[in-house]
Amino acid sequence: MKSNFDIFNDTILPLIKLMKLQQLLQDPGYKKKFVLEKLLAHFLNKTREELWIDSEFEIDSETLITIQKAYREYVEDEKPLEYILGYVEFFGVKFWVNEHTLIPRPETEYMISALTEYLQESQLSDFVLLDIGTGS
């Protein structure tokens, strides 16, 4: 059975030449706005702020299909956004990820920051820190 996205792509999308960014951002069919913004920013090579500033920007139908497919993978297939984008930022560094790698979690960033702060404040000079069984 075809999903709503497939029906849209097969029947309505060929009739649409361009869609304004603002129309897509305000479409009530997209419940996960943060995800939509991340996908738009990624596929249009813009920052999330630029999406709102340049809301009259027109998205061609091919790019729109790509964005909708990625959104569907996230919502319907429950594919992690990081795998769809192909990267994740961790401590400001971009790491390439795929379904064969683990996704660094924000909680890990917090834990490392807290540990770093503790070690700096305690002024320990003789310690060993082990990272065992983590990562891909």
C-alpha cells in the first residue's frame, strides 16, 4: 500500500514546479518541525536561520522529493536523523556516520564536560582515565 508521501510524489508533485520554503516550513503535514528544518538546511546547504530569513526561496521539485523521502525515512521508518544526514556534530566536530557506526549522544558530551571540569578543579596530577567498550 502506498503511503501519503508516495501518492503525493506520484500524482501531485509532477504538477508542481517550485515550492516556496515558507510554504513547506508552515505545512501542517510536517509535525516534526525541527527535523524538517535540519533536512532543509542540509539539502539546501543553508543554516536553520537562513531558512527563515530567505523564506521566499523556491525549492525545485527534485530537491523537494529528496527532502520528503528523508522526512518519511525519519517518521515512518524511524531511521535516526544522523544516519539520514550522514553525519553528527560532537564537541563541534563533524563525524561521518552510517548504520554501521554508533551515534555519539549529547549525554556523552555532557559527561565529558563534567569530568573535564572536575579534573581541572581537583588538580589531580596522577590519574588514569580509561575509555573501555565505547564507540564503533
